[in-house]
Amino acid sequence: MTAEPVHPPHRLLMGPGPITADPRVLRAMSAALVGQYDPVMTEYMAETQELYREVFRTRNAATLLVDGTSRAGIEAALVSLVSPGDRVLVPIFGRFGFLLQEIAERCGAEVHTIEREWGTVFPPEEVIAALDEVRPTLLALVHGDTSTTLAQPLAEIGAACRERGVLFYTDVTASLGGNEFETDAWGVDAATAGLQKCLAGPSGSSPITLSDRALAVIEARKSIEAGIRDADSQVVAHPIRSNYFDLGQILDYWGPKRLNHHTEATSMLYAARECARLLVDETMEAAVARHALHGGAMAAGLSGLGLELFGDQAHRMNNVIGVVIPEGVEGEAVRGALLADYAIEIGTSFGPLHGRIWRIGVMGYNARRDTVLTTLAALEQVLRRAGAAVPAGGGVDGALEYYGSVL
């Protein structure tokens, strides 16, 4: 077989993720490799930890990276915090709540769920009532679920978990960096993310932060593998059920011991560090405001085209908008034409929403005025050719009016 060098076509990725990575992140990834214990490498690791403390809005010492996609971070958190037989509560309002349920079940947990219709979120009191009924060891709850485009309010829930002695884990893959999120102020014990959405990087590294309460659970379950333990190493009868995702050992690798667990994915570390550096330089408040501005303009432009926005708009994430596919329009044909004719990608959805809505992302490097206006102008033309009656210039006009009203 003769293969040509990789030369992907130009794309403007305006779906729910992955998105177009910031060129500065891609440049960082091309930097030379160094050894995993080179002083430069360990300094980069320490800097990355400090940067992500600012991104997560936390003082947690246990803030680091899990090598792998955002799902790797989810699995690491749950397999390390949940022992077989533990009771876990999972409120589900979209696809990724079902993912948390499945992973918790694979950890051997006794999983209890409550559900809301896709397109809505839970009133905090409903989750709190379920805490009192189920009395779980851990609550696992998605913050922003891209399948429905909605963000679940968390602040009251975190406080209720603390009052009841329940560990609180949340998946912030889709929301971190583009929506308000406060690890410490909201009482979150564990949170995991990915780079490929508001953090403006490629998929492949999962930032994670852990409270002292979560850390105590992990430390009690830590068991050092035979090939690297010494006489003083901790060994337990029932260790964390994954070696790769064992946060007890991963924390020793990132900590002062530098106890070998795996070889850090160097280029992904560079990427994750640059993603956080750019956000911290911008400030988290400004990054959230930028996503709110351009996400709001996209929503206004879609409404200007006469399209119906999906879900409870009071709880829509800043960075992704669900839009109902107009009657008589073939959703996949529109997506295909946008990609073929304009090199713009937007997303479909899953489960009960598949074929019913498109999902349009405005996040990370693509949370900009030009990307919003370009996408709306292209979508108008494709919709018109597909037979939809859309107002001429309605999308761009709607977005520009929004910008004018808030700037």
C-alpha cells in the first residue's frame, strides 16, 4: 500500500465538537519531545496543573490531566471513586446522562436514575429530593449536555450534596471555558472535561480536578502495582478496577513522587497546557462572555431565518444551539450541502432528537463574529435551495441586530 501524506481539507467546524482548534494550540503540539522525567517536562506538568486550577476555578491540589479523550476522564473519575456495590444517583436529561449510568454500572455500582424530557433540565429541588430518597454515595450529573444543548444548574445541588455527605461528580466536557462553572463555590468534588469544545483544542486529553473529599476516597483504594512498589507501598485487597484509569497511581505520577505509571502523552500535554494558558490569559470571565455574545448572536440569527430553537432557552449553553429542522427539509442533505459547498460542518443529534434538530456550535476558537455570520449566510442559501422559505438576509440581519443591541 502506498499512502499519501496527511492533507485534510479546509473545514469550518461549527458543530457541537470537535471544533476548529486554535492555531496556537496546534503550533504548541508540534514542539519537540522531551523525556517524561526531563526537568522541562515536569515543570510543564506543574504549570499545566496550576493553569487548570484557574480554568476550573478551584484550589484543588489534585488537578491534572488524564491521557485520553473526555470519556477517559469520566471513566477515571467514576472507576476511582465508585466501589462495587456503592449506590450512585444519575439524573438524566440527555444522551450523556445515559453514558454516566452505563459507566457507573460497569464499575459495579447500584445505579439509580431519574429522567427529564430531552430539552428540559432538572429543577434543583427535584435532584435534592432524589438525594434524600436514594441516599447515594455519589451523584453523577452532566453539566452541559450537547445532545440537548442545555446546561443543568448545579450550585444548589452541590451544597445539598455537602450537607448529606454525598460526593458530587460532574461532566463539564461541553461547558467548561464557555459557561460559568465554579468548582469550589458550587461544592463540586470531581469534574472532568475535554479539549475539543470551548477549550479550543483537539480531542485526546481530559483535564480533571478532585476535592480533598474525593481524594480521600481514592487514597483509601490506592494499590501500587507490583513492578514498581517498594516495602512501604500501599497494597489493598480490592483496588480500583482499572490500572490505566487508576487515579491513585496517576496522582503519584503527577505528584512529587513521580512514580512511573504511564508515559505522559507529551504533545497532548503541550496542547492542554496551551488551551489553558490562552483561557487564563483571556480570563475566564471574558471567555464566558465571549461565548455568550457569539452564541447569542447565532441564536438570534437562526430565529431571524424563521427557524425554531430547540429546548428551554433559559438554560441553553452559551456555546451550542439546537434548531428544529424545518418541515419538508431533509436534514442530512442540508448538512451535506453545507459541507460540500461551503466547507462548514454542523451537527445532527442522537436518540429521540435524531433527524429532528441540528446542533450548531459557537465555541472555542470559533466563537467569533465572522464564523457566526459566515455560517448563517451559508445556511440561508442551502435552506433556500432545499425549498425552505427563509427571509432574505434574515440570519445575518438577526445576528447583526443582536450584536448592535449588546455591544
